[in-house]
Amino acid sequence: MWFKKKVKARPEEKLKLPTDLWVKCDTCGEILYRKELEKNLWICPKCEFHFRINCRTYIKLLLDDAQFDEQDAHLEPADPLLFPDYKKKIKSDQEKTNMKEAVVYGYAKIGGIPVVFTAMDFRFRGGSMGSVVGEKVARSIRAACEKRIPLIILSTSGGARMQEGILSLMQMAKTSAELALLAKESIPYVSILTNPTTAGVMASYASLGDIIIAEPGAELGFTGRRVIEQTIGEKLPPDFQRSKFMLEHGMVDLVVSRKDLKNTISKILKIIYHGSPATE
Amino acid sequence: MNGIWLDFERPIVELERKIEELKGLQGVEEEIQRLKTQAEKLKKRIYSNLNRWQHVQLARHPRRPYPLDLLPLMTQDFVELHGDRRFGDDPAVVAGIATIDGHRIAIVAQQKGRDTKEKIRRNFGMPHPEGFRKALRIMKMAAKFSLPVVTMIDTPGAYPGADAEERGQSEAIATNLFECATLPVPILVIILGEGASGGAIAIGLGDRVLMCENSFYSVISPEGCASILWRDSSKNKEAAEALKITAQDLKTLGIIDDIIPEPVGGAHMDFKLTAQNVKKAIIQTLDELSSEPQEELLTRRVEKFRKMGAVNE
């Protein structure tokens, strides 16, 4: 190049914020005091942007007394295809998250109603669904079926996990088949979609809730925005595939702020769940 | 013998062309024989050592037979049925009813196009939600009239476009999986060519899953995998190897039940023989499935998919 590119200092570099104290909103750019943000359930007070939170935070937020009787926490991914670097990536995500895989499930109560609660975690391989995620989701559905209590699955996922190849694709069939059996027993399933829920997970259990609730501003769909833009050769509007868009297109029942999520779920369960749990 | 051939097919095609040319001449019988032996040897060497990417190439071969090529060679009374009764008729999905050797069946298949115009009309075999919903409509009708369902998979994937999203691509695929799990008639799934991702599994839940010898079945296309994992879509060969996507791989992994043999060199070498092999597999499988009581059939179907996956307890 014949000219020297001027390197402009980006504002965040100039500010040099201590990130343990301050957080910048991804959407409106507002600088927020971390403690305040946490108190506000990680919702930007200025623009209502919902920061991504992990499954443990959701447990505290949604379950009565934050009580969660976790099941099958020990299940770990294998490396069935001996896929390059897979084992290494799993190990590093396990250390990072202190979880064995990208989903937890267990027994809990919401508004006094016993439920099976299943929550995915985006920090672990982008919430991608391999064999263990599929298996734990399937087991959680069976648990709801056996105990005859409602099922809540909170999803966040980039889709099927490539490193387990075809086995990951089959988890779509596996989980959907279990939901078909649950539906035959008239046990309610509430699907909660958080940012983002796409591809293989969106095209299986996440879309099969009797009631589907999305957090505001979540990116939801089958194909990711970038690939669609490549396919059709044009830019998509910013609201494309966001929760409001999905509501307008009839794909979700409700868009509910994180602050009202627990209340909304328990209100719904009180109306639609009139069974009684199976006795031991 | 004009037209498109793959790189590794060319030496064989050239040899065979030479043989054809010599055929009209006198006193070259010995030469012809020699070339024929050479061609056989070459074929054996090439086709017994295909790598995974070459299988992908054969599965996508521009000459590969599509469902509408094979169906007339398998049945005389195929009636194509159109539309999802909700939005439109997706030409990427062909559905209908037919009898095959006494078996009354419903057929749901993905159809690419042969020439450019047809390719565009059929969207290269990439269904929109209305295609999956048409498939489901026909499958539900099949259940109503106790017709077993045969699905034929040949798709690069569900269409990744904005309109498909607006009309609920995810919902359409998920609902098909949900409904097929308990559809009260036998479902036979055949992967004919490309079995790529959600677009394939959307008509891929059944009692038996068979793959044609050179087809592939994968969670993502090798190119897609390479570009996401290694940010380099030219690493498609490496991705095909890593993903393990051939019929033999899937048999070993316990995902499919059986492999339908193809003519030497691939299905495109002989449509008739391919149709015969597919037909034989359909009849044999439906004979087996139709003798199973419905309740057992459905229990086993869910069990089949329940077992899939690799988990360390």
C-alpha cells in the first residue's frame, strides 16, 4: 500500500475500563455498573437488551428457592468419530464452565408446581447438541413423562455439534420422538428460547413446546443470518429473526422479559397443568 | 458419452470410448478384449478405493438418478400429489402414491433438477417449509389409508433463505420429526444421494433407514463444516474424512440398517439396475415391516432412535 493506514484508537481502548466493575451494553453502548446490571438480572436498564446468562443463573432466577435436584450431571461426551481436536475442546470447556456438557436437567418447583427443568448453556461449545445433550434432553422428557409433571426446557444453542457428525443429527429425531410420547400423555411442555437458539435445536425440541416463550431480542431461527445473506445476496434488516419478528410471524406464543419469566411460567402452569404428580 | 464426468471417472470413460470406436472395425477383437480387461481392472482399482470426498462427488453427480428417474422404472401407477394446503406446492419435494409389486405405498422424495431451468424450479432440491409440510400431509394421509411410507432423501439441505425463515423452517422440520415418531404405518427411509443436515432428517425418521452405496448422510455438508471449523471451505476433503459420512461409516456407527448396492461406477452408470436394486430393497423391507404389529412397530421405532449417540456414563 502506498499510504500508511492510520490506526484509530477505539473508544473502549481509550477508556480502559476495569471489566470487573463496568460492562458495556452490546446493543446501545451504554456503560453499566456490573453490580447494578446483576441486580437488574443482566438486562440493560437503558435499552432492555438481555445479556446472555448461564444456566446456573437461570436456576437461581426461575426455580423456587433456587432448589434444583440435578440428574445425570456425570454424563460426558465421548469422541465417537475421533474428530480432530474435539477432546481438547471439550476438556477446555469443562474447565471453563465446571460442567460436563452443555445442558443440565433436574427436579425443581416453579410457583409451587413440581417440574422437570432443563437448561442449556451457551458457554459450553456454543450450546451445541451432541450425543450427551440429546441424551440428557431425552431423559428429562422421559422424567417428566414418568413423574407426570410439566417440562420446562430453556434453550440456547448454535445447533447440532459438528464434531459428533451424524450422531448429533440423530439427536433431533431422538428428542422429538420423546416429545411425541410426552404429548400423548397430555403433560405440558413449555419451551423457553433465549439468545441465540438456532439450527438443529430450533428445528427439534425448541420448536415443539405447547407454549413457546422467547426472551426479548433473542436471535431465533433455522439458518444463521450470515448464511441467509449469502444465499439471497442482500442484507437483512436488524430485527430479522429476533423475538419480535418471530412473534409477528406466528412462531412463538409470547415474548417475555426475563424479569417476568418466572411469573409467566407459573401462571401458565397453574392453568394448564391440572394433573397430579405420579406417586412413588 | 459426452457431458460431465468427475476427474477420477475420466480414464475409464476414455477407455470405454476407445472400445466403442474400435467396435465398428474388423480384426481388432483381440485389442478390444485387451482394452476391456484393462478397463475392468481400472474400475476395480478406482471404485474399491474411493475416499470419502469421492463418495460425496458421486452422490452429487450431475448424472445421478433422481426419484422421478427411478420411480417410472419401479412402478407403473405413480400418482403425484401436490401442495401443502397451506401456502403452496414446493417442487423440491415430490410426493404421491403408487403400488410396487403389490405393496400400496405413499412416497415422499426430494427432487433436484436435471437442467438449469429445472434446477432453479426445484430449488436444487432444497425444500422450503411448504415442502416439508406437503411431505407431512401425504404421510398423514398414508396413515389414514394404511399405506406404508417410503421416503427418498436427496438434498443439499433445507433452503437457507429469508422466506423459508419467515414461514417457519424450524417448525416444519421439528413437526415432521414429532409426527413421524408416532405415525401408525411403517416408514422406510432411503438416502438416495445427498443427505445433508436438517433438510434430510426432516423426512428421515423411520423404522428402517437404508443408504445407497455412494450416497452420504451428514450433520452438515463437508464445505459447511470446513468453513465453520477451519474457516476454509476448500478443506472439504478433510471435513468429509473427519465427519465420516459414507454408507459404510453409518452402518458401522449403527445409524443405518443396510446398504443398497449400486452398479459399478455409481448409480448413474445404470438407472435400470439402480431402480431394480432400490425396488428390491423396498419390497424386502416392506415385507418385513408389514408383518409387525403396529404397537411393536412404534415402540421399536422410538427405541431405535433412543439408542443413537455416544455417551460416557
